[in-house]
Amino acid sequence: GATAWFGTHETFTVKGKAVNVIDTVGAGDSFLAALLSSLREQQVLTKTSFDGLTADILAKAMRMANIAASITCSRLGADLPDRAMIAKHLEQK
């Protein structure tokens, strides 16, 4: 799972996804890449648009990031998933 701090006092946690862990190499990279990708898709990744970041947008990005990291952990080496694989896993939720 992951916890985000939003604003001055708000925190929320996204539950982890149970996986058969093969290797954790690349999990952090997967998480961050997916988080940034989702924020970009939601159009809040520029200096001027970042003020539009809401808890819902951040939660969506964190769910995507969590899935990406869990997929990476289920494979050998730093084998990061592509967007289509992440989307498939998000649909199964």
C-alpha cells in the first residue's frame, strides 16, 4: 500500500495488492513512473495546473502506481509494466 499527505493535514492510504513476490527491483521506479503518468493524464502535472490537484486525482494516481509496483514485484528483474497491462489490472479490481 501507499500513504499520501495532501494539503496540510489530510492523509489517506491506498491498500496494497497481494501478489506472489518474485523480485522487488524496479518497484519504486514503477510506482513513481505510474504516479507521474496518471497525474499527466489527469492534466495536473504542470506548474500552473498543479494547483488543481485534488484528493480524488491523487487517489486515482496512487491506485495506478500501486498496481504498477505490484506487477513489477511479480516478475523477475526491473520489468516495468506498460500502460495497457496496468489498465487491465485496474479493471479487475
